[in-house]
Amino acid sequence: MTAIDAWGYFLGAANTLLERRAFQVEHWAADEVVVQVAGCGLCHTDLGFITGQVRTRRELPLILGHEICGTVIAAGRKFTDRVGQRVIVPAVLPCGECELCRAGRDNICQRQKMPGNDFNGGFASHVVVPGRFLCRLPEDLHGFELAELSVIADAVTTPYQSLVRSGVKDDDLVIVIGVGGIGLYMVQHAKNAGAIVIALEIDPDRLAIATAQGADHSLCTQGMTARDIKQEIKSLVHQNSLPEYRWKIFETSGSAAGQSVAFALLSFAGTLGIIGFTMEKLTLRLSNVMAFDAELFGNWGCSPNHYPTVVDQVLNGRIKLRENIEVHPLDDINTVVAQALDHKLQRRAVLIPGG
Amino acid sequence: MTAIDAWGYFLGAANTLLERRAFQVEHWAADEVVVQVAGCGLCHTDLGFITGQVRTRRELPLILGHEICGTVIAAGRKFTDRVGQRVIVPAVLPCGECELCRAGRDNICQRQKMPGNDFNGGFASHVVVPGRFLCRLPEDLHGFELAELSVIADAVTTPYQSLVRSGVKDDDLVIVIGVGGIGLYMVQHAKNAGAIVIALEIDPDRLAIATAQGADHSLCTQGMTARDIKQEIKSLVHQNSLPEYRWKIFETSGSAAGQSVAFALLSFAGTLGIIGFTMEKLTLRLSNVMAFDAELFGNWGCSPNHYPTVVDQVLNGRIKLRENIEVHPLDDINTVVAQALDHKLQRRAVLIPGG
């Protein structure tokens, strides 16, 4: 085991700049590998850690970043066959052994490890991760740069897991609330499953992108009440002879306003997927779920089992990805974070240590 | 078609006594039958109509009652083969043709008819109902009086549909909140499915009944906060090596207090079924459902498809029913309603016109 010279951007305390520091990768366990990072996506969760709204599970200082892809350059004895592989590191790394993993609920495994939360993450030259659930990429990346595929971890896979859980199929009516970093992929997954998709968003520019990526109908909800929105969707349904019931609604905005609209849209035999997170509480009549014979689910991450399907869809162009990212040198991370916090990033940022 | 002399108890206006009136059954359609009522259960929903908290879909005056069994004594031309059959009338009678029915969601069919809500119900000598989805009873009632089986419609079947939707199986941990008219059957269904059942209830007498009918553990929650209750259940889980996650929680109390406890108990990969109804709103963090990768569903009635299974379980003694009912003459209905509103009924009342 030869030590590897590495560097990364550490968060020392909430609301401070990330600080570049060199470190040595000296040790990895028998079931771990060392990934040379090609790129790491900047997620809304990272911004929550940086602003102190959400606490990391491991104490600071910590390198953030959980949308990682790269190349395995060293491995513990259980995964020596992985050396040289190009991989995506799932954002949620389950243990594979516990009650939840055995029940097929590995994405919520309570011994799970998340890069940039439980251990040093991907805003670095190298990262040490468990080797077991890495998603190996094929030789032919269909013209993609390896770094670009990093956002598959989380941004593309989490809504895919929601799609699977919701059971969306041909001709279902799907309503996606918020078409940002997660919502745009929700639109695309639903379209690929054969649904008719209505996109709701307060930002008209994002709505235009959602339309370009497959939304059949779009509604700019800026300034509208939940009641107005429901009325507008009913008109749309009526005018276009869309399904009257069994709407599948996906809340990806992670805001109380978005959740209120989502709950108001829930109707007979409807399904509501909560994919975005907010600490804010809502006041609602829970019994509506009974009166509507409806259901509601929340989605934490994505099982590593679904990654190969999603990678395949991206590489084969069924999921548009490059249109939704912008690549920056990792050394610009503090500027990029500031832009993201100011809502000035048009696309999801991928930070590359080689840039 | 010979007119049939009939009588029933009409609700003329909210908060007035039900009034016995004679009427003639003179007409039934080609797809309808006339059932001579053997018995009709008194449900919490009827009390809601009587007190004006819930409005009937058809305007008053109306005969209430939707837990009906009896004998078909006349039929329109499509169902002449049913004459002489002893039947349970499902509380929710779907149309069988619409988008929701075809999707297997017939219990929430929007053209559904409910006796004692959309048309005159079972607190009468006779009722005219659609013939299509009646549940035929076998010759051998295993010692049951026909009238006793009326509560299968709704009280026994609705929690069964919840069981099916929740996917409870061997060794799952099930928590039933409220062990009244619906909750006691929820306990029994869950036990029959192989689950370990914890019953929560504010009334110690009801808890004792739940234990006698299969609850493995019971907790009197009178005066306890949601936090206390969660702590107590965690101790119980720890002491008895019960499953730590994937709890299946069923809220049957139909109260804001019960729903608050239910939502507080929701945890990793948990499922919460809302079976009781209340107009009261709750303030809660909906994002918890996401952080827990959990789900929540509401249950309206039960598909007629499940009735034969439930009837079989009752007749074969796998579901205890006689222990949970008390039979009264229909002419005592106003006294029985008053007792029910005063929470003085120990068991679910079945009203028999022959009594």
C-alpha cells in the first residue's frame, strides 16, 4: 500500500469558505477502493450543509460531495479486480446485510454510508469508498466525458427510484412540481415510461427547458394559489381528454409551497411522491388521503440496483443529461457555491479536479 | 311487479330523531334487486350524518345504514337468479365499468353508490340495491344468525382492504391505533397474516378485548404524549427483539390525536394506513416521509372482490365477530343512537327489523 498524494476542499464550519488542503490517502480497508475523482456534482444537500441548515453526520471539517464518478486506482484485497474500472459511486452506499437491505429497502439501510456526509466526499482529487456497490461503466461512453456522468448519482437516479415506486405506466397523467435539478429528470423518466407529463414551476425559463425535455404541458405557477392551480389543471385535463383520476404527482421543489400544492392536487386514487426535502411543516387534512383512497410516499436516494438501468438510458440518449449540467474546475468551487446560493446557476454544476 | 309493503327509519334533518315511516317498494330497475333486511350495523359514519358533521350525498330525508345483509326477495330481469339468495350488500357498490373500476380501484369508483348515503339504506324492512356486486352467502352459516353478518360490510372488510394494500406478512410489526369498531378487526386481520401486533388505545377495557382477540402487546395511551408513546414502543421492540424498521401502522381512531401519534411513529421504511376519518387538520413535517423512505395510504371502503374471503374467515372462526356486536330491535334505533353518541355502547350495534 503506497500512500497517494491527494487534495480536496474541506468545509471547516458552516457559512465559511471551503478550504483547499492536501492530504495523503494512506489506508484503505479490505473492502474499500480508492477512486481518482473525474467529477463531482454539486447538490442542494451540499448547500444545506454549507449554510448550516442541515448537519453532516460526521463532524466537520469534512470534504462534501456525493455525486461522484472516476476511476478505481487502488483497492483492498476483496476488490482488486476493480482496479482500472471507471465507476459511478452511488450517493447511498448500503451495507447489503441488514434487515432493510434483505427486504429490498437498501436505499434506506441504516448502516448506509454517504460520501460527503459520513466520510470525506468527492470535492477532491481522490476518495476512499466501499467497493461493493459501485456501478461499473462500460468501455464506450457514447461521447460523454467521464466527469459528466457524475450527476447520475442522486440527481438522475433518485427520481428514477420514485418512478419505480409510483408504478407510472403508459398514458398515466404525471404532474411534476418543480423542474430544477431533480424535477427535469423526473419529467424525462415519466415520459420514458409512457406518461403524459404536466410540469409546474415558478421560473418560466426552467419550464421552457422542461418542455424541450419532454413535458407535454407546462404551467407557470408564479403568484397562483393552490386552488387556482388545481382549477387550471382540471381545465387542461378536460380540454385534452386526459385521465381524470389516478394522477401521479411528484414534488421535487423541496419547499413548503410546493408541498402544499402537491397535497392540494392529490385526488381519487392519486399518488404523491415526496422527493424534495424541507424542514418546514405543513397544516393539512390527513384524512383526505383516506377520502381519496390515495397514497403518498417519500423517496430517499436510490438503490444501487437501479444504477445500471439509468446509466444505460443516459448513454443511449433516452435521458438528456449534458443539457442540464455545466462543468467547472474544482478550484472554482467557492464561486460556484456562491452562484448556486444566489440561484444564478442555470444548470447543475459538476466540479472537476483536473480542470 | 307487485308492490311490497315496507317501513324504515328516516333522518329528516340533522340532530332530530329518526322517524319510522311506512313506504311501498313499487319499482326496481332491470339491474336492481329488493333485499329483505335481516340486519344493519350502525357505523360511526351514520352518527356523523345524524349529528350533521358529515352530509349525505342524497338530500334528506333519507334512511341511513350501509352495513346490510338479508335475503333477495325480488329482482329486475338481469338478476332473477338471485331471488332467494342470502347476501351481504357491500357498503361501496362500484359501477364496474369506469376508468377506476377497470384499474382495479373499484372501491373508489366515482359512480359508486352507498346505501344510506346515495339512496335509502338498511335501517328498514327492505332495501332496493344494484344486484351486480352483492356477496352471496353459503347455505351453512356455521351457527351465525344472518343478521349478525351485516357488519362484514364495512367494519370487517374495510380493514381487510387496508391489510391487502399494506402488504403485511409473517413477522411484520403492526401497530393499530384505536381498537374500536374497525380497529379490533384490523388487529385480527394482521394476526391472521402472521404479524406481531401492538394495540394502542385510551380505553383500557377495549385494550383488554384487543388482547383477547389477538394483540400481542397493548399500550394504554391515555395522558401520554406522542413522544412518550414512541419511546414506550421502542422499549417494547427492544425487550422483545421485534423488527426495528418497516413498521406497519394503522390509524383507525379517526381523531387528530390518533393521527398525530400515527405520524410520529412513522419511521424508516414504515407504512401508515389512514382508515379513520376526521375533518380536523394536522401540522406535520411532510418531508419526514422522504427522510424515512416511508409511505402513507388512505383506505376508502373495500372492493366487493374481497368480500368472499372475509366471509369465509368469519364463518370459519378466524375472525371473531359475535364478540364485537350487540343486536337490538330496529324500533330501538333512537335509543341505540343516543347511547352510541354518549360512547355507552360497548360493541357495534346491529339493528334488526324483525326484532
